[in-house]
Amino acid sequence: MAHCADMRQQIRQGTPVSPDMQRMVTYCQHMDHTMGAQRGRSGPY
């Protein structure tokens, strides 16, 4: 899921977000939440 982190960084830097990219970000957030719940918040962040 490294690409999720990359995308978030680009968005923070002000890169325009296409609808396609926005969908991916939503998916990433969902995955982060799911993984975080399973792992007890120990992650790569």
C-alpha cells in the first residue's frame, strides 16, 4: 500500500486530484481503517 502514502503526499503538496485518484484515496482510507483495526494501530505510519 505504499502508493497510498505517495498519493496522500502529492495531495498535501497541492497536486490536483482527478475523480479516479479520489476513488483510489477513498479505497486507501478504507483499507487503512480495516488494516488498522486488525493490527491494533501498529502500521508503517
